Amino acid sequence: MPPPPAAALGLLLLLPLLPLPPASQAAKKPTPCTRCRELVDKFKQGMVDTAKKNFGGGNTAWEEKSLSKYESSEIRLLEILEGLCESSDFECNQMLEEQEELLEAWWLQLKKQSPDLFTWFCVETLRVCCSPGTYGPDCLECPGGTTRPCSGNGHCSGDGSRQGDGSCQCHMGYHGALCTDCIDGYFSAERNDSHSVCTVCNEACKTCTGPTSKDCKECEVGWARRQDACVDVDECAEEASPCGENQYCENVPGSYTCEECDSTCAGCTGKGPSKCIACVSGYTMEDGGPCTDVDECSQTERPCAREEENCYNTPGSFVCVCPEGYEETDTACVPMAGRETEETTTQAPPHEDL
């Protein structure tokens, strides 16, 4: 086998240097704050799971004395730490290994003076998180304050973490630096120094000052002002239908839809065969009624041209078929070969005198 060409060898050498897929294509790596919060949540769950463990009935006084010792004991701490991380959770086990001494110090020495493990561990000691309502490396206060960031109408970027820029990402219906202003399609239902409530306008309004169609400042598309309110425009009432051939128009609030006519109709004004303007071939309309099938086979004039041919009615049409045992010719249905012999009456054998 000949050696690979030099170009191929060069390509093979370059393969390890090719860029990896973008990070967005892989699973998002949790932030240090998220990892810390998850570890604290698991620690708290471990405290719940070990509460009053191995005690239940018997000498109450002894249990209370023993329980008070177990509650803050190293034995309980070890039981919590042992069940903290799944064996397959690499990041949890790595963080636990790195910070186990801090958790022990909090449990044995600092729990009473700093009862909130998350604040002591993640915010003050490791400094990977911020308190709620603050953001960024220095845990600055979010716009609108720590109690109601973004006026309660949005999310402060980086809230509770050492990340983000503190800008307000407003909820639907709100905009502005503090999420206190209403976007088009919403009106201010309540506003004071600390609260701003935006409520959606009536469907007839593009902009409004209140909840009804009479409060529209500008009508939405498909609506028009009539006297003191915005009302629906009935596009289907226009002289020229906005729909195509063999369709009918149905008005809906602010717009319209085009629906297909019944299959029996040649043009229609609505749904079903009773709304036909005229009928398609094979159907007829009597006294303004619906389009009904014409039974061509029952008419005086035979629709089938060949002799002996049978007529079968079908919706909107008919079919002509030769009877069983017959075959078609240009002008008639004739018995198949052999059928005439079968139908010939056989004669009795001659009588012979003995």
C-alpha cells in the first residue's frame, strides 16, 4: 500500500487544532454562584433529613438530652456531608472537597452567630454571590432598590450574583430604566412613588387611556372610530369580496377569514350546501334549497349508450358497467365466449324402442 500523500498528512496534523464547537452548542456551565447555592440547598436538605434521626419513642427525657447533643454534633455533620453529592456529580464533589473545612467551621463554631448559611458561605466568605437586590463584582444595589428591583416590573441583570450590569429587563407591558412606563397597547392603571401597574388595552385599541373601546387614543388595525368608540370593521360587508373564487368571507374581530365553499357549490355566501349560489355539474338546486345530487340513472333518457349496459349513480355523476358475464364492444354488452353454449337448452336423447 503506498504511503499517504503529503497533503493528507498535513490535514491529519491540523485536525487537533481545529476550533471546538461554540460554547452555546454545549450545555451551559453553571456559574460559581449557582454551584454554591446548589451546595447550600443540598446541605439544608441534609439537615432536614437528619433532624430527629434515630429517635422515636421511649424515654422522652433521655431523647431530649441526647437529641440536643446530636443536633450540633460532628456525627450529624458527617452524615450530612456524606449524603451531600451524588457520586456522579463531579462539580458538587469538587466544591465539597475544596470547601469542606469552611462548612465544618460554620457548623461547629459560627452557626449561632451566622444562622443563614447561604449569606455566610456564598456571599460573605466565598464572595461568589450577592444578596438579593444587588449585582456585579461589588454587589451594587439594583435600580429601584433591593426591596423591589426594577419597581417589581422586571428583572435586574445579575441580581443575586457577582455578574450582570444591573440593567432592568422589563416584563411584558413595561419599559423604561425602572420599568415604570407602559408600552403601546397598555395603559397605566395605577402609579405612585413606589408602584406602577400597566394593564392591557381593549382589543380595539392600539393605544389607550383605559380598559374599554371608548378609551382608545388610536384604533387598532381592523377597527375604526364610530362616534366615541372603536368598532370592528366588517370586511365581509364590502361590495367586492376580499376572498378568492369559490370561497366565502367570515368576519372576525379586527380581521376576516376566507373559507372554502361546499364541494357541491359553484360560488357561495356561507358554509354548507344550502349557501350555494349555483351548483357544480351533477347537482341541482330546487326552489332555493340546497344543491342535491342528480340521479342520472333514473332519468327518462338513458345515460348509458351501450345495449344491456347497467347504470350506477354516484355523487355528482354516474358510471356505466356491463353485467357480470358480459364484455364491452363499441355498441353493446355481449355475452362472453362460452356463455351462449351454457345457456342453450340441451335436447333429450332419442327414444329407442326395445
